[in-house]
Amino acid sequence: MKVPLRWLKEYVDIDDIPLEELVRRLTFAGLEVAKVRYVGVPEPGGASGREPHLAWDREKLLVGAITEVRPHPNADRLVIAVVEYGGPEPEYCVTGAPNLFEYQGKGPLPQPLKAVLALEGAVVFDGHKNDGSLMKLRGRKIRGIYNRSMVCSERELGISDEHEGIIILDPDAPTGMPLQDYMGDIVLDLDLTPNMARCWSIVGVAREVAALFGRELRMPPDDFSPTGPPIEGQAAIRIEKPDLNPRFMLGLLRGVKIGPSPYWMQYRLRLAGMRPINNIVDSTNYVMLELGEPLHAFDYDTLYRRAGGKPPTIITRLPKPGEKLTTLDGEERELDPFTILVCDTAGPLSLAGIMGGLESEVEDTTTNVLLEAASWDFISIRRTMKAQKIDSEAAARFSRGVHPAIAERGLRRCLMLMQQTAGGEIASGVLDEYPRPAPTVEVDLPVGSVGRLLGVDFTAEQIVELLSGLEFRCEVKGDVIHVTVPDHRMDIGSGLIGQFDLIEEIARLYGYDRFEGTQIADELPPQRGNIVLERTEMVRDALVRAGLQEIITYRLTTPEREALLTPPGARSDWPDVEYVRLANPISRDKVVMRHTLLAGMLDVAASNLRYREHVAFFEVGKVFIPCDAPLPDEPLRLGIVMRGPRRPESWLGRPDDDASPMDFYDLKGVIESLVEQLHLPEVTYRPSEHSSFHPGRAAELNVSGRNVGVFGELHPLVCKAFDLGDMPVLAGEFDLETLIGLIPATYKMKPISRYEAIRQDIALIVDEAVPAAEVEAVIWEAGGQLLRGVRLFDVYRGDPIPPGKKNLAYTLMYQSYERTLTTKKASKVHAKIAKALERRLGAKIRA
Amino acid sequence: MLDQLEALYREALEALEGASDDEALRGWEREYIGRKGKVTLMVRRVGELPPEERPAFGRRANEIKRELQAAFEQRARQIEQEKLARELESGAIDVTLPGRPVQVGRLHPSTQTLRRIYDIWAEMGFQVYLSRDVEDDETNFTLLNIPPHHPARDMWDTFYTTRPGVLLRTHTSPGQIRAMREFAPEPIRVILPGMCYRYEQISARSEIQFYQVEGLAVGHNIRLTDLIGTMSDFVRRLFGPERKVRFRASYFPFTEPSLEVDLDCILCGGKGCSVCKHTGWLEIAGCGMVHPVVLRNGGYDPEEFTGFAFGMGPERITMLLYGIDDIRYFWGNDIRFLEQF
Ligand SMILES: [Zn+2]
């Protein structure tokens, strides 16, 4: 909502209030001033340079009086305007302004035309460039005639884009007055929240300003003398859906002359962001901006003709099947069954409250005007706006709610302005169908309830004073204030909600900057913690300690993207379930909620490979699995992706082993460190045949007998599909919820022996098929109490080990908690282990 | 023979002077005081002397042996020190060369900010409550006092799913309803972090998914001034004790009164810049007193209970804290971005 201050000042006196203070108070009161536009007046603190800005030079930009328009001797499309401005000699301005041509060669004008005169040296916008660049006027010859000054268009002054003709000011503009003084202005651009429907008008804002500063609000005049015959008999109203159209009014003005509206009106419409059309349409728009009541003017004679040469009946109703309407913007519209229409007996005339129809519009030839003022159900208006994708100024207001009482004020004010600007005779009386009178809202506000909610006690007198400023009628009855809500406040409810609504008004007017903060005195609720969050954060920390970078990817993806996780032609091991699918996706690559973290993570890995050869990522987040309930399951997952050289390159080079790409065992190491940091019990790994992974290079992680995820080297075809280059990519996805559910609440410290340990190596040859985990299990089992550590230090295949066999070498550590162990004792256990390996696994012990 | 011994003594001392490294030193040791050294052998010859001369010779011989041993050790130390000094001198390295890279893991900046937020609120007794991403229309809007077709619905551009009445939460506020229904009639102090979604074109300023942290306090005596005090404490804890905080009227359908919390612009110090849209203030959170309709929908009698709620965006906070000018960095996950935090 744009509020020109000169307009605002018509209804409330604020000349003594500094702009800064006005902006501050409005913003604090919930009318956020998003922008301040300085029109022709200097910007405080100098131009910010954000937008082209021009302060009108008080010496060189003046109100001028064109006393004569002379033809240009050498050019048909130019004239010379003789402009008086209070100087010793008039200025002679060569101009091509088409709106001066009708005065050309008519000698001295009986009534001079007021215009904006720019004297030599004045700075104005360059009207031809229209890119915000400024120019300084200099004397020069135009087609042989010396010219040093000019009469200006709106574009040249930075008022609007209009450059078709020069500004013709109203006749009462004082000749010689600096333009800045005459019409320099400041426009506040307010960002209004949906509850501020009442402030979608200058008077609405003025009312707030009056309340905030304790001033009087002056309502605009709406008195006129109806001299025409009564409207009854000349038109009629029929409301078919009173719930959607609680009130409908008509006024009639006969004998108007369509033409441009006076400049003061045009100028205000411009500053408020609207385009002037003609005196009738401008009057309706002006009143809409002023009072908040959108109005619609019909060409009465068109309606009369449509009615077959009879007085028209205006009908408001829902559309009939197949009915269409061509709106003002030239668009032929199919009508939804919920769209309320203004019609006559011949068919639809306009989309009620949103946009007029093309046919019944006021035109240059219109002489009789039928004026509509109505109120509409705001939900119905919203639905139609959305369906038709129209966002007109009228719809913006009606869709937020306009009280039926305002229709009457708007109608009277508009009839008055139309007559003032277009002449004619106002029919006596108005037609008023009001089948659903709005109830008066009354609220009983206990004085104590204000302090209870706000934490600051207000007296009944204080409350009454604050609320009265906004035209709430208050009556104190003991501890309760009986409040009658004014009709422009449709946002105030009744009962307890009404109390809250009023308390907010009290706090807002009092000013939030005046409340001192307090500490919560209320009892502290039971402190339970959040174990899921705590353990999720433990997992994050564990992975960060393992050297991984956390990433967070989009939870939206496409089924096609996730399908790339399965090599072409392979049977997918991902669960075959539906997706949570968007009904209104905004882009083609985000249409469903993900089933897995991996697709998004691999995309991130691929995009980073442009800058880095080494990536090591993890992500913790939800996936979305539809189920029988209306809302999907949202299980938490952990994803890991690693790829690239084991160690980063540096000037020191890297040891041979560390230059090689990370492989399965790098990922396994990360997972072992995670499992260990979380103290997960009974962890085992089993080979996995999951379709996304390299056959024979993937494992299932089991904790306490439950499968909690799969990890391994990604299938080369999957790497290719995600454009991940040639190095192996390690990846895994884990069911985090199950995993963190298995973290023990606590664990015991293992005792540390004070006695010396004995280390003995053992090397054995077993079948390739025997997993290392099984060997280790046998060692532990046979080792008993004294075995403290098992460390695999070599795996060897090839000569002299027979094919199909492998050599495993372990260092075993023996230690007692009671005494220093003798070698003899350790060797005894060692031999027992060797025997068990031979017996249970058919191992051949080499040392 | 005593003279011979004295001569040998002088010769040994002289020779010791000339030994300048470990090897020469060991040679000297062998030559003079080793088991077959000249001094040792001469001392053994004590038996060749007449018995009356033997004690004097013996005394002197022992003295000389001790002195030579002491001289040897001192010389050895000296040589050791010289050697160390030489080694240290030649062992200088270029300390300005870069170190061996360490691979460090890091948390995503959003997680880091979330943790800071959790920590501050935890100290004030607010615990974390987690809620779902895919919501029903009822909980996301209607129960929060935003009925269908209400103008306030325009405040959220919503992703709907193909299942009627199911959408992606546009804010964490539906978690308020879920928390209240779980805890009523206990008093509540929770924060609700989570991913939210808006139907918006992705740009430097807006994302289709973003974290939000909602807060909710419900009790018998929760007041607007408590909200103001608590939020001010939070903002100053997060951004620094010297920061200015202001509250101004705003509108959210689920709170009344509703307020916007502004922080004096970190970037320009309040003078006005493009980040604060030349106002000198940055919007940092929305908040207000829980609307009676929402309290009732949550299972609390609004005549008996009051509450406050607030909401903030961790990405926006992170952007302000570190001068990040483009929200797309967050889910872009460029390592060059992530490794800066
Ligand atoms: Zn700033």
C-alpha cells in the first residue's frame, strides 16, 4: 500500500511529526514501512543511489502559465509555448507535446494553461532515454528557434513513465511557485500483513496514525445535492446469493462529460501506483484508495440497451453452466461454479469485486453512469482470484474483507467526486439491497485479562484511552470494559478471541518498545531430554571424528534419479514402494520425497569432483515411505560416501600406500570406528549381494542380530551413471533409528592390567572361503581369559601358499590381571588356539 | 721410571688435545688408558721398582690415571657438545613451508547453528521436540487458526502431495499442535527444529527447503514480557551481548499479539546497507502469544493457560553470522563452502 503523505495529511495533522518518527511508529505498530519514496523533494542524508532520484530545483523548476501556443515556423510537429512564471520576460519553449497542439495559433489563451517550467540549467530526467539518466537544460536552437527552457512531462520529473504529453496542472496552481513546494511529496510504501485489511486505504492508515499520535481523524466530505429524478424506476437490484453478496448499492449520475480527471487526482493515483484513465474511472479508483471501497462504474445506456430499452435490473448470482465473460483486459473467461457475478437480464457484466466486463465499461462517449458499491464474501473472492489468476486492486481489498457499511460511504463520496470532475446531475436517492446486515461486534474485556497476557497491568482508563483512539466505543462496568467494535474492524472477533484481539490492539498502541522483558516465572516443565536427537548428534560427532564432512541434500528428488542406483538390467534391491509425490512440483528435478540419501549424496560427490579428487561425506536425514496411514513413515537414515586418494597430496608427497584410492577397507574402518564410538553390542559383518554394489565387495552391518544397513564399493555401472569417474566409490546407507535404538544406555569401563603382556605371533593357512571374522572368532573362543588382543597384521596369497588358500598372520596378546604371565603359560594358551584353528577351520599353522 | 711416567702423562694430555672426534678419542683411550694402553702398562711395571719406591710411584700413578680419565671424559663431553652444535646448526628447516595436511571432518554449518540454538534454549529449560516433515493440512494450517481460504494462507506457498489433504510442512508450527497434544495438561517448554518446504523458485534469497526452529512455552503464567525477556536473552546470547534487539507488531494467525524480532544490523551497525534493506535492522525471528484457538486445539484451556511461541531460520542466522550472501550454498554442499565452517 502506497501512501503519499500530502494525501494522508488531508485526514490527519502530522506536519509537526518528523518523518523518521512517523516511519518508526508505523513500523512498530505493524504497518511496516518497507520503502520511502521521495518525489521531487531531497532525500535526507543525500540520495542513496539505489534508485534514480531527482530533487526538483526550487529555483529552476517552477509552476508556469502557458499564455499562448504559437506554431513553430520550421516544423509542423513542434510548437512554441509562451510561458509566464513571474520573471521579467516569458520563456519560449519549443515542444512537441501533442496535448498543446489544439491551442496552437489561437492567440493569447483566455485561461492560461498551468504547466511545469524548467528553466535553463535545471536538471531533469532525460525523457528520450528513459533509463533514469539525468540531463541539464542548455540553450540551443531547435529547428532554427533558440530554446533554453522547457515544459515537462511526468517522465522528465520522475513522477511516472508518462511521456506522451506535458503535465497540464490544475488552473489554481500558483504561477511562479517552486514545483517542489507545490507538489513535492513523500510516499510511504507499507508492507501490510493479512490482518491489516483496514489499512488498504489512505483513511485507514490515517486512522492508525491519528490513534498512534493522539490526533483527530477528519473524514473526507461526501455531501452533494441530488438534483436529478429519483433512481427508483431507473434501475433495480436482485441479489440471489446474499451470503456471498451481503450488500449491493447503486447510484446514478446523468449527463457527465468524459475527459481527463484533474491533475491533483491523476497525480495522487500515480503516486499510489495506479494509472489515470478518465474522470469517471479515476474517481472510482480514487475513492477505493481513499476509503478502501472498490467501486464499479457502468455505462448506463449500454445496460439500458441490453435490457431491451428498459431500465436495467442488476442481478448478482452464480454462473449458469457454460457461461463466459470477457473482462476488461480483453480475456474471455470460463467461469467456475463458485464465482459470484454481477449480471443484468442479458448476462454477466463483471467478475464481482474483481474485474469489470469489457462490454459495459465506461467509454469516451458515455454520458450516464450507474455506480456500483457492494460488499462480497472474501473467501468467494479469493477462490475466484486464484482460479482466474487475477490480482486487481479491487480484488486485493475485497479478498481481505471490506465491511458492508463502507459501501455506502464509498458510493456517496464517489458520486460527489464524479460530479465534481465530470459534471452531470446526481439522481436523488440510492438503491440499497442489504439482505445480510453485518452484526455489531461487542466484546467484554476484563481489565485483569490484559495484565495476565501482557505482563504489564493497565488501568481501565488507560485501556479506554488507547482503544478509543481507534474508534472502539468503550464502557467501563466494574472490572470489565464493554467494547463495541467499529465497522471497519472486521479482524476483531468476539468472546475470548475478541479479548485477545483487543489486548493486541492495546499492546500495539502502547508500543512494544515500552515493554520491559521479564524472566519466565512459571514452573519449569519436567526435563526429559530427547534421546533420538542426542544419539543422532552422537553419530554425527563420531563420523566427524572419523574425518567425514557432513552434507545436507535436498529431500526432494525424482524416481528416475534414484533408479540410477541400480545398474541397468539388474533386479533392484531397493524396496519397491510408492513415493510421496508432489501435486505441484516447482521444478522437474524435485517431484517426489526421497527413498534414499544416496542418490542426492552421489550427486553432491560428483559435483565436488570438479574441484577435489577426495571426498568423504556423511548425511543424516529422513527418507519418506508411504504407508497405510495417511501420512508416510519418515525413518531417519545415515548415508556415507567416500572416494579418492587416501591422503591429500602435498609438497611432501605421499607414501605409496596413501596415494592409492580408498577402498572397501577405508569405509569399513570408518564404520568400525562408528560402531566402537557408539559402543554398539554384538556387531557382525556379512557379505551382501545388494544390487547397487560391486559384487563381492559389499557387507551388511548387523548389530545385536539386526541388519542395520549395507555398505561397500559401489557398482561400477552405478558410478558411471552418477558420473563419478574411475576410482572406486565407497558408499553405505544405514537405518539410523534402529541403530541408535541399539546404543546401550551406558557401558562399563574394561579393567586395565598392571602386569606385563606377552605377544606371540601366529600364522595360518586356511581356505579362501573362510572369512577372517570366523578365524578371529575361533581365536577368541579358544584364547579364554588370558587372551587380551588379536591383531591381524598380514594377509598373503601366492607362492608358496597353494592356490585357493590364504595366509593370515596375527599378533596375539596375553595378559593376566593377577600376576605377571610366564611365557610358558602364554605358550600353552597359544598352542590351544593353534589346535582349535586346526580342528575347527582345517587351518595349517605355520608358526 | 717415575720420570717416564710423568713424560707419558704430558704426552697423553697433549695427544688428548689433538683428538677432535669420537674416533680419535676412542683411539686415544686405547693408546693410553685402555687395558693395553701405555699408561696402564707402565703402571703395571710397578713391580720392577725397588720396594721403597713403590708406594710413591703407586700414588702418583693412580693420580695420573684419575686425571687422565677425568680429562678424557671432559674431552668426550666437549666433543659431544661440539658435534651436537654442528648437527643442530645444519638441521635448520624452512618453518614457513606448509604442514602435512590433516583430514578433518566437519559439521554442516546449519547443524552447527542448530546446535548453538539448542544449547542456548536448553539452558533456559527448552527441550527439543521432533516432528514430521510431511503433514496434513489440518495440522499445518487449520488447527493453527488458518482455516481454508483464509487470507493468511497467502503467507505460505505450499507444496501439496498427490494425496488429498497431505502437504510438506511450510513451517515447524504444526509441531506445536503435536507437542501440546502429547503433553497437555503439563506445562511445556520446547523448541522444534526441522526441515520446512515452500513452493518458491530457488534464488540467492529463497530456497524450497530450509530449517526452521520453532519454540513453544505453555503454562499457567506465561506473559508477553516473558517472551520479550527470553527472546532478548536468546538473541544476545547468539549474536553478542552488545547487540540491540527490538520488537514490533506483526501478524501470525497462530499467535496474538504477534511480534517481529529485529536485531540491529550486524553488517552496517545500524547505518543502513543492502542486507538490512537500508533500515538498519534485520528481521531475526517472529513470535507472539499463543492464540487461544491454538491453545484450545492443543488441549489447553485458554482461560487457564497462556503461552508464547517463536520461530526462526537457522540458515538466515548462519548467513548473518558469517556474511553469506547466497542461501543456495547450503544445499549445494560445495566442499569449498563447507570446509570454511
Ligand atoms: Zn545493514
